[in-house]
Amino acid sequence: MQSGQTDAHPLDGTASVNVGAVPMIEVLRGGQVESVHTGHAVICGPDGEIVAAWGDPSAVIYPRSSCKMLQALPLLESGAADALTPAHLALACASHSGGAIHTDLAGRWLADLGLSEGDLLCGCQEPSDRSARNGLIRSDAAPCQLHNNCSGKHVGFLMLNQRLGGGADYVDPAHPVQRAILQAFEDITQEASPWFGIDGCSAPNFATSVTGLARAMASFAAADSEGNARERAAVRLHRAMAAHPDLVAGQGRACTDLMRAMDGQAAIKFGAEAVYVAILPGQKLGIALKIVDGGVRAAEAAITALLIRAGVLDAAHPAALARLGGEMRNWRGISVGQIRTAAGFA
Amino acid sequence: MQSGQTDAHPLDGTASVNVGAVPMIEVLRGGQVESVHTGHAVICGPDGEIVAAWGDPSAVIYPRSSCKMLQALPLLESGAADALTPAHLALACASHSGGAIHTDLAGRWLADLGLSEGDLLCGCQEPSDRSARNGLIRSDAAPCQLHNNCSGKHVGFLMLNQRLGGGADYVDPAHPVQRAILQAFEDITQEASPWFGIDGCSAPNFATSVTGLARAMASFAAADSEGNARERAAVRLHRAMAAHPDLVAGQGRACTDLMRAMDGQAAIKFGAEAVYVAILPGQKLGIALKIVDGGVRAAEAAITALLIRAGVLDAAHPAALARLGGEMRNWRGISVGQIRTAAGFA
């Protein structure tokens, strides 16, 4: 089933992601607006209908890491992951900080598959986890692929590949792993993906509209734990994310802090270039947003605003204030400004 | 003399910085536009007239660090800095990386004034210079105020304060140092500054229009080395910046790399929240731009485009390609996209 193709924003690349974007987040200094971020956001209900939207719901984006739980569906639906714990599943959906909790689990998982770090194709990346980073510096050691924020996703790809029997290059768009992912992605977004890009971790990243992405999140939110294979997989995945916020990102990161603040009421996930999604099972709602300029702080502020609006996040919680509405402080801790929503948003 | 007050964008805070902004920089992945940055840019000639503009030339912004050479004018005009070398002046204009070359010079300069790190009010900041950062980590040492990217500017404030005889809190907007800076700032932008904010380093940052900032840069570009005190100060400052690109920023940073690539033809300076300025003495031109969302990569790409357009930067130079037009590579070095100018810009 294809949807999202309208005259206003054809899924054929002739319009650009900034078309129809609206101001969403303002950064103030000295009481004046210093910078502004525009974007698109959609909230979908359980039948995939748009419940609320800002900007152009049909804007086409790369979900980037925000769709890792969608990329994990074929693994779970194959039955190959039946014995995986929620921690494994959370790591498969993670853009983690490369801390010990992340690399230890990724390493053990690989070993349990009879594989090693050399089988990964995500590339090396210095961990953002301070302790891990500093440890590498002190020992003059280079980061390895386990430290790559996408390593959990890639171990999941390798596990699925053992079931599908494809070749070693599991990130090739023509590889059975990626073809299975594309199929699931198009099914759950209910759109034909118009194109794909290559992600930072070398995996293909399939484009969809902001509505398609929100619709997929709503499907996860509405999934029945005793439903069909896809629904059971979706429930396992979003529950795993909400149960292991530390694995999905890491200390001090927005996904981790906000999920902890919401105490299991939502699973949320950031994607590079300022994409954010949320799965709200209690209300069977899915949220997706894209900040057009790619600004991380604005995506974090915007998802915070939408989670507050949905009643699952307390605006006064320190994790929320740190991203929206709290005081911005300078190098001496002096309050210099703040981040707020633009008029008309959330 | 006030200027910049028009119906379209009054200098009274009722409009917002995003009004009138135009797409300037596009980020592509897989051949599709993934993110877009909008902004304003102005090129002024020696008489302060607008030679070229994009977006709204009257948009009001905080110059942030891009105006450090303006903030240094009172120091030089006071005569207190007559014995300072170009290296000192470059450091006074710098947002440096906190490397040894920066902290050593800042420390010596302070000592020569009979002062110490404790007299600074910029706050501590972990250096972005890798070697300095790693050295601190290895020795379990905390960064000090010398590492703060604005420490050179602050030593300049302290030196001026010794001449003016003000109190210890030289960042108080009412302090003689800051009052002298505001006077020079308004004179050279030819605008009454409508408001100020507090910068990351705790110094006041006076707002002006993009045109006011470009006009100030053009004044520097057109200044006669044998002219009045202000002109002689301006020439000393921009020549010092161009002669010491490593001090103005640091290894791998855009200001450093691009100034090296231009081999003295221009002095350029970045300001937080994506402001960039350029002083082109050969053509007596000044440039100022603001990317509305604060995106650093877009400010770097946009100033690169304008320097190429002005004929002072080779588009094929690696330093230029790294910011505009070159291949964007992922964690495995695979080409995944690029940054380009939007249609209609530069």
C-alpha cells in the first residue's frame, strides 16, 4: 500500500525538506531570539490516521537511527531472536555511547553467535561515554567497532544473516538482510520508500514521510502482545527500549534521561539530522518529527514538548527542563538564555 | 548614527531572526536533500554601502565571538597595547582551541601584566585541542581558565582595565571596559545596539544587524595603516589575525584552515550560533552572515562560498572542499553525501 503521495509534496524528490516547515524551537539569549529551528511533526493514532501535525506531514526524510526498532523486526519475526533478552533487543535499537555496558553486551552477543568484532561493518568510532573515552586515551588504545554507536544494530543484522544465509556484506542494499528490512519498513510505514541513503554506520537508510514514520510508531504503540508475529515483535522491542534506557543511549543522553523520566510510559529514539520518534503504548499513539536544519538540541526540545503535551512527561522534571524551558548556563554557570517552543508549536 | 531600522525589521525585538531568511546551505545524502539551513548574509563596501545581500540585511543578531576584533579596538586605541606583538593581538581576537600555543601565550601575557589566571572571569573549559585535552585526561587534571576559548580576549580586557582603572569585574556591562567597547561597537557598526546578551565567557555581547556587522568589517578592510587611531588599530588587528591563523582558532578549525588557504588575503572569524565575518583588505570589503538555526557546518560552508565568490579562496583547495562541495564520509570512509549551496545563494 502506498500513501503519502500528494501534489503538495510528491515522493519523487522535486520538493525539498524545508518546504512547509514551521518554526518549532527558539533559542533565546538576553531575552531575545538568537536562533530559530523549523520542522515537521506528526502524531498518528492506532489506525494510522493523523491526530495532530505541524509543518508538512508528507515531508520526506531519512529516519536515520530513529527507525532501528523497525530494522529489528525481521530478526524477531524470523524466530532467530526468541532467546534474546530485552537487554539484547534494547541494544539492537540503540545509538549507544560506547560505554562498558554497551561494548560488553555487544561483545558477548557476538561471541554467542560464534562471531567477532571483525565481522562487523559499522566502522570504528570514539565512544561518547566519558569513562570509556578517557580509558582509551589513558591506555593509548584506539576505539574498535564495538564502540560504534550502531554496533548493537549490526550484531542484530549478523544474527539475522545467520538465519537467512546471506553473504558477509550484510549492509549491501541487495543483501537478504536489507531486503527483508525494506519489506518490513514499507509494510509498517504503509509507504513505498522513494529512495535510500547510506548511514554513518554503512547500513542503508530508507526514506519515508514524517507521517509514514509516525504511522509505524503508532503501529508499535497499538501492537497486541498476543497478536501476530509482527505485533509480538513490536511489543518486545518497545518494551525492551523502555526497560533499558541506559542501553538505548547512555548516561546524560536525551533518550536515556527522558525515558527514565517517563518511567516506562514511552519508548523514544533519536535519529541523526534531528529526527525523533516516540511510541506511546498507553494511548496507542506514535510520534515522528524532523528538524529541517538537523539541529540536535531542537529535536530534543521538540520531542520533549510533544511528550509533555501527550501527558507522559512532566515539564518540571529536570530531564525535561534540561532540554526545554530550563536555564541555559555559560562556562561560569551564569544563566544566559533558554530554549522554548515557537508560537503555534505543541 | 542609527541605521537598520526599517518597517520590515525594526530594531525593537518585534520581529524574529528567522524572518526573511533564505535557504543558503543544503546537506545531501544519497543524492537527496536531507537538511536545509537558512540565513542572512551581507557584503559591504568601504563606504558602508551594501554591495550584495541575501535574506534580510536588517536582521538583528548577536555577533558572539565574530566581533572580538571590534571588542579589541579600545585596547589598541588607548595606547596600552603599543608593545603587543601580532601574536598577542591574534590571541585577543581568538576563539582558540586551548592548545599549548594558546595557553602558553595567554599565561605569559597575564604574567607580564602582573596578573594571574585567577584574575580572569571567563570560566574554565575543556580544550578542544586533542593533545591538550588528552594531556589533561592522562594527568587527571582539570582545565583552567586559560583553556577557555575566550581567554585571550579576556587578557585584553584586563590589560585595558589597567589603563582605565576600573574594578575587578571587568565583564559587568557598566564597567568602563565594557562601556568603551560598546562605544566603539556602535561607532563602527554605525548603529545603536538595541540590546545585549551575556556570552558563554560572561562578557556582554552587543546586538547589531547583519549589515552593521558587515559594515564594521568593511571599515576594517578599508582602514589606512597610516590613518587615525581607529584605522591603525583595525589594520594591526586584521593583519595579526591573518598572520596567525593558528592562534585565532587551532589545528583543523575552519578559521585556521581557511585563512591558511587564503594566504593572508582575508581575516575571518566565527561566532557562536553560526555567525561568520570576513575582512577583505584587498577589495575593501566586509562580509557578515548568520545561519538562523545556529548550525556551525552551515556557517562554515556559507563563508567558504562567499570567499570563493570574492575570489580570495580556491574552491578546489582541500580546506574549502572539507566545508563545501567535498565528499561527506562515514565511519568507514565511504562517501555518503555532501554539503552544497542552495539555489540562489552565492
